[in-house]
Amino acid sequence: MNNVNAIITYAEQHCKKNSVCLTIQRKQVLISLAQSKTALSVYKIIALYKQLFNENIAAMSVYRTLEFLENEKFIHKLQLTNKYIISSHIPADHAHQKSQFLICSMCDLVKEINFEKSLMSKIKKGMKTANFILSDKRLEIHCICNTCIKKIV
């Protein structure tokens, strides 16, 4: 995944610039997510946090921390699976578009991608034909990664 040190440096600079506090606990949860290759549930974050830092953390604290990290756009919450991933735009310092996520149904590997505007226009047109409107450009697409396909073939 991304370079953990670069992610933390970016987060620290971002928080300082925006006058918000990146506490040790927030930083450690961010490190936990940055070190994972897959999307993590709150309880997997708690287990990884314990493994990495030899400290317990309450679920409620993790939820509050994740809310902060998501508001600062350091992480994404995958709505359909209720899991979290590090944002692929870190540590780049540029405007971040709404992303689309490819989620492996077998191993929870997630790839953050951006569809071309023309494809998003076609999706919106198809939705309009079906009498729907797109309420959020972030799409979560469940599929199977190549590694998992090799395991089942």
C-alpha cells in the first residue's frame, strides 16, 4: 500500500494547516489502516491496533476517530460493507474527486479508481432512463480480484 511515513507526514501537515488535532490515537488508527492491504471493519481495526501498538482501544473511540479521519478525507468508508480504507490520494496534495471502488468479495482487497466523465455520464443517462438519479458519484463495485480468481480456478 502507500508509504506509511508519507501518509502520516501528509496528515500532520494537513491537520496543522487546518488547525485540527491529529492526536496519537488518531495517528495510530491511521497507521493501522495504512498498513492494511484490505478494507477493515471496526473490530479488525481494534485487533490490528492491539497487534501494532500493544494497546486496547474501545470501539466507540475507533468510531469517533474514523469519523474525524473521514471528515479530513484521509480515509473512505465503504457503505455496502461497512469497512474502511486509506484514501489513495494521500500523500498527494491535490483536489480529490469522488472515487469508485472495486471491492473483492472474497478477500476484501479494495482498489480506488476514477471513471472517465464520459462513463459517469452514461451511467447517469441509464439511471435517468430507469427513473433514478445518482445521489452519490462514489460507486462500490463488488467483484473478484485476480489473486482470488487464481485460487478458485
